[in-house]
Amino acid sequence: MRISVSSDMDEPVARLLVEELRGRGHDVLPHGALRPGDDPQWAACSEAAAREVASGAADQAVVCCWTGTGASIAANKVPGVRAALCTDAYTADGARRWNDANVLAIGLRLTSAPLLREILDAWFAAEASEDTEDRENVARVERLDLRAG
């Protein structure tokens, strides 16, 4: 799977994220502080990663900033992106399952190495729900993108 990854800071957890994704067999497309010469501002690098998902250049993305909040806000401004700020494995599972999230947002400040691995395990193990109500909600969110344009 091609995964776009952005971080506004070159922090140990951001480097571990790239290492973990590559170790799981994913092709990583780095942005921000993870790519020399790139714009490291959280709004810019999160947008770049999200645009790769929206265009189909990446299957999913993981966006990072100190709290994860700014990265998730920026990513969610890109039509077609459903970014979820996940601070634990249960939230990551639910974001993929019920919200069909295609961008994972991570906070660099509080995410430890074991927690990062748990979040990634849950994110990649979960599949989008086929429940009618869940699909209707995701479709409603997609219609919001169309109204914004």
C-alpha cells in the first residue's frame, strides 16, 4: 500500500512511524520535516499528504504534528479526505470501521512507540463497515465535500 506521511517536526515518533510503515511492507511518501527541503509547516505538509490520498497517488496517509489536531484539521479541508485524530487503538479501529477514515492523524507529543504500534495495528486490521447506517453517514460526509466546492 502507498502511504503518504507528513510531520511538521523531525521527532523520534515520526521517524519510527516511517520505519514501522516500511517494515510492514508499505511504500512511504514522505512530506514536511521527513523530506529534506520540503515545507515543514503542519498545514502545508498535512495538506500535501491529504492531496495524495484524494488524487489516488496514495492509498492512505498518516499526518503528524505536536498534538495531531492541526494536522487533522488541515487534512480534512481536502475534499475526499476523512482524517481522524487517534490517540489509542480503539479510536483507530472505530475511525476505520465506522467512519471509513483514509487519513490517520497522530500527535507527536503523547504517542509512545508501543502506543504507535497499537494504533497502527488497529488501523490496518480494521475494514470499513458495510452496515447501511455507517455507509449512509460516510456518504453524507462525502456530500458535504461537494457542497463546499
